[in-house]
Amino acid sequence: MITLTGTAPSAVGNVPGTTVERVTTTEKAELIEGVLEVPEEALGRRELKIFDPIGTLLGDAANLLPTGSLQAIPAAPGNYAFAVMNWGNAALPYTLRVITTNSNTGLLAGAMPAGGVAASTRKDAVPDPVDGVAVLRYALEKGGHVVVRVYDVAGRLVARFEEDKPAGSYGIGLDGRGPDGRRVPSGIYFYRVTLPGGKEAVQRTAILR
């Protein structure tokens, strides 16, 4: 069993704040289970999903109580993703315990966090998106005009947003469609945020379906 802690960001409109925790299974793992624990006083709907190494949804546990679980059968060794989704208006701290077992013996099978980092030290709070929706987040120290451009790994422009905002933290929902209205493929994308005054920041996101 490995124990992961993190915080799922607050929702942006109808798009949930999402944090993705990744676990690498070995050839002995025939069952993978995630147990999600959140504070009892936490408000808002929360959900747990699991995806296989190529981004296929394997399981979905919605409307979880302070403690809930989700199981799936790994098709092959590799990097599996648990998406912690938060529809609340406040950030959601959580603990995710991931257990992999050999279904023939019932004994624990090998597993480790992605990258082989010790479970007790890993904390991954990257808000990766799921279900073909990404949230492009940025923060402003002072108000002004913001331009956000999204590119695929080949450097092609996928989407462009412009807005005027006061100081604060914001998110833009990307529905996984390009300028022509067609769905873009699942995969890694980069977005460049041009802040007031010309300063730029580049961040990475992903679209999973």
C-alpha cells in the first residue's frame, strides 16, 4: 500500500478542480484499489476515477462520502492514474491510499508511485484534467489583459483566449476542441500565459478521454 496526500483545487464554473495521482504497477498486480479520504467537514461533491496507461477510463466512483473506494483490474503493468475531482468552491485536501494485490493469492503485489519516489515523500498536486476538459490556471498580482494560447506537442496552436481580469487566481475551461470545433486528440498540451506588462509563463496540461 502507498499513501499519497494532496489538495484538489476548487471548481471553476461547471468544471471540477482535479488532481491526478499516478501509480506504476508491476506484472504481479491483478487488482488495483484506491481509497480516498477527505475531511468530514468538506463541502461539495467529490469523485474518484482511474485511468489506464493510455488514458482509458477503467472506473468511476461519484458522490463519495468522506471515505470511499474504487477498484479496477490492470490490463498490463504500467502507469495508472487516479483522478481526484472536486466540485466544491474551496480546495479539497485528501489522502489517497492505493493498494495492489495478486488476486490469486490475495497478497500485496508490487507497486510504486510514478518515478519510483518513496510513497511517504511524494506529493503531486498537478491539476491534470479528465473527460476531455482541461482547466488552464493562472494568477495575477495586478489586474490587466491576459492572453492564453494552447499548443500541441508539435507546436501547433490549438486554442486562444483573451480576457481582462482584476488581481487574483483564475481558470479557463478548455473543452478539448480546436478552432475548427473538432475534438483534439488525447495527450500532452502546453499553454502560454501572457500577463499584463508582457511577462509570460508556460505550463503543461493534458487532455484525457
